[in-house]
Amino acid sequence: MNYDYDLIIIGAGAAGMTASIYASRYTLKNVVIGDILGGTTTEAHKIYNWPGDPGITGYELMDKMSKHVKSEGGEILSDIVTDVVKEPEGFTVTTKRGKTLTSKVVLFTSGTKHRHLGIAREDELAGKGVAYCATCDGPLFRGLNVALVGGGNSVISAALYMADIAKQVYVIVRGPELKGEPVWREELKKRENVKIITNANIKSLIGLEKLEAIELDNGSDNISVDGLFVEIGLVPQTELAKKLGVETTDFGYIKVKEDMSTNIPGVYAAGDSSNASNNFHQVVTAVGEGSVAADAIYKALSVK
């Protein structure tokens, strides 16, 4: 069988980019397919724990990675994979834009997507005050009042960014205190225009044509805001892998072995959509997992 590629990488985040770089250096013909170049990493306002380049924005880091991919000969296709079919030999991958590609191996680096609150009118007001990416939509609320909901590093990072451009920032925390890195927590507490509200959940969204206020379940008065950023975690995008019969954890993450292979021959996974690195999902771990996957794929193809 004549394959279009040795390896098709589904997902254009840090894991996928790194896998492509390594695969190209192993002379494996590969393509990275993703709708968002850089994945959710591009939404990071600042990444302070990237070795050698502290304080780099997520967009800058992923822009560097994508340029590195192309310089090594890897291809990047801006598209969405809609189906993956295991053939007697290899795989057939179909995209939203009508492309049909074949490969010997597939690597899922499909990452995660934002978790929603699941309350009334959330979808209706999305884009009308309700948002899921502070670095993407934050500038639209410059000088206005905003709220953020969450409890970990994601909400802290987003709140620090919004504190620089918004008039007033409310951080709604379900538990008794914020979690996340201690340094970041202390930095947020220093911001005079940030108010942290603990032991509270958002009960309802108020506003007709756009968001005007939020109601909490702690009995306090409604809070007038122009924007609400939902930062309550991420869920893995593993639907296509599951369709192939790939085993996942109870939380939906792809189960991988030490070499990033799955229970289905020829299918590998790395990055935030997998359970590698004990679910410690960081850019640096995604990069490591992507390199391990590419190395394992090269060795597997070399013995055939």
C-alpha cells in the first residue's frame, strides 16, 4: 500500500509539534493537523516555567514551535479531523475540509477543550459577555468590570492578566481558598482591583442581549459585570480515539504505555489528551511525551 504519510499527528499543540520535529529528523514523512495552531497553549498570557525562556507568552512559544516544525520539513494542516478508520494496513484520516489522507501510524495529541459551567443561558450568552479565553477576549473588556470563575492556576493566570486591563476583577472560587502555585496566589492578592470571593458558585447569569450581572449562591447581592471568564478546567478531546477502540480512563484520557502506544496497534497518544506523566499536564511534559512517541514510532516502523 502506498501511504500519503508515515505518521499523521492529530492535534497541533506542544506534543504534536514536538513529535513532528523528532519524526522529521528520523526522516518520517509526517503532517500535523489541527484547527488551532498551538492548541490551548496559545491562550496562556505568560509561561514562567518554560526552561530557558521564562515569561514567554503561549502564542510566542507555539509560533516558535510551528516554525521549527516547518524548518525540519514537517507539514502543518489547518483543519479538523472528523474521522479515523483503521484499515487492514494503516489508517485513513478524513478532515472537515474534505481531505482524505492515509498513514502507517496515527498519533493523537488532540489536547483538551474548556469545561463549561452547565448553567442556564451560558451558551446563549457565549460571545456576549461569557468567554473562555482571557488572552483572546480580555482586550474587549478593557476598563470594564469582569468576573472569573475557577480555583487553580488557570483562573489565577487569567485574573492577573485581566487585572492589568480591567477596572475591577472578581474571582469566584467554589472552595475555601484558591489553589495553584503559591507564588501566583500571593501575586494576585497584591492587586488592588482584584476581589476574591470564596465558598461561592455562580447561580445564574443576568442580562437580555448581553451579560449584565451574575448571581451567586452565597446570598450576596448580584455582582454587576460586563464579562465572565470561565476557568474551571479542561476535558480531553478523545472522541475519535474512543471510536477506534482506544482504551481511556474514567475521566476520558487515553491510556498509554511507557512508549506512548495504546491498546490499538499503530495508535499512539501524547500530551494533555493522554494519561502519561500521571496527568501532570504542562507544556514541558507534553513536549517530552511527544518526543518519546516519535522515537517509539520510528523504532516500530524500522522493524517492519
